[in-house]
Amino acid sequence: MWFGLAAIALVGAVVLLYFDRAQRQRTGHARQVWAKAQGYTYVSVEPALPSTWRRGALAKLGYLSAVDVVSGIRKGEKFVLFDLEDSATLIAVRRQIGSDIDVDMRLKTASPPKDADLELLGAIGDRVVFATNPEIARHAVDQRMVAFIESLPDIVQMLWSEGNWTLGMLSIGTGSRDWETSIDAVLRLSGLLHVLPPESDTYGEGDFGRPGGRAKPRRDDEPDDPAGNRDAAGESADRPRAEERQAGEAGAEPAQRRPSLAVVPGKRDEPRRQERQAGPEPEQDGDGEGDRPGGPFHPGFRPYQGPVPQ
């Protein structure tokens, strides 16, 4: 009897797995057709894609793989749509300029976020809003934001921002019309969040639109200089260096043309050269200075210390 029940349960599990696999294939095929019709890119599996984010639905489901991934550009913004296997459908829109302040919007019936840095900002309609800095994020909650939240479709269960990304979560099993509506909703929220202060490392290296760009550090002894005078200061700073290089090159030429001192004798060596040509000097007789060993400055020489002769 027990073996019969186990066999029935096994057969039921196999049937459910078959129907689930067939449903997944139908969904993947439908999304692939929709992506091709819209001019988007379709990839069946992207295992590492969910690790890009860590908030919202990915705080619990980040370990799952991304399947049926569609990426493209809609209304001038880059987006990614994918399924977290059979758990949820996610939409991510990349903003040109990110922010250090993250915002989370979810239904009142959903559990609060697990992130310790997200604090309660308030409730708007049937949504509860959290933010990492409520005092600053409050400036983004204006009449446009209130009208947007109140007009959200029910299929969008959660919305949140993370760095330079804005994301939304849908229930699994939605269709192409729901995907387009949800992408537009996330795009609208992404535009509303531009009022938040930009990331501290957004600007730098001459590319103000690139996220993550870092500014070039300035030396402590470098004075503040307007942008208009920076080129002139650079030219004046480079001019002395060019003059020094020219002077160094000019000074190096005489050193190369200067002859060796051993080849051309100087004037001081002229008498000695004449003496060598005349031959050795004859020996002198008497008690001259030449007979004294070592000359008058011999170590044994002592000056006269007696009385002055009269």
C-alpha cells in the first residue's frame, strides 16, 4: 500500500514538473518573440545578473538566476527585464546620474525591508515609502510623486532605487502588455528621482554623465583657479620649463666642443716646457737654498727667537 502511494506521488510530481517546464518554455518563447518585435536583445539565462543589486526583492531572492532576460533602450533609457526563475519578474532601468540616497516603495500588505539603513518616510495611498535619508528624500515626494504612486497598476508590487538603477517587481506570469506598462512606470519613477542629490563620485575626469566617474584629486598647495584661467596658467607654467630645457641643451654644446686640457698646454706650463727643451740645469756650488735638504721650509727649520741685533 505504501509503495502504491509513493508511486502515485512520484507520478504526480513528474506531471507537475512537466507542465511547469512547458509553461516556462511558452513564457520564454513569448518573451523572445516580443523582444524581437520591439528590437530588443533576448538571452535565455544570465546567472550573475541578480548579483548587480541587493535591495528590494533581491534581498531575499538574490541567490536565484535570471532567466528570459530582455535588454534594450526604451524612451532613451536602458532597461533590463528578467524573471527570477519562477518567483518574480523584475525590471531595472539605469539612470544617467545616480544618487547615494535609496528609496523603497512597497504595498502596505508586504513585509518591511530588511535593510537596516532604510527608514520609514511615510505612506502614500496603498504604498509605504522608505528611504536611507528621509530628510533629504522628502524633497522628492512632491505632487508629481503622489500622483505617480496613486496611479501605479496593481501588477507593480514593489519599486525601489539603488545607486544609478531604478527597479520594479511584478508578479510572475504577466504578458507583454504588462511588461510595457511596468517598464513605463519604472521609467517615470526614474525621472522623478533625478531631484535627489547625485552620488559623491559621479563627477570627474571630464565625463559628467558617466556614473561612477571619480574626480581627479587636487594638491593641497594648488590654489583655486577659475576654469577660464586654467589654460593660461598651464601655458605660463610650461614656458619656464621649455626655456630651462633649451638652456640646458645650449649649455651642453660647449662642453662637447671643449678640448682636453692634456692636449693644449696652458700659459703656466710654457716656462716648464722651455726648460725641458733647454736641458737640465747645471749644479750650483755654495750654501744656497738649493743645498738645504727640503729648502727653507724643512721640518727642522726654526725661526730666530733671540734678541734683535743692534
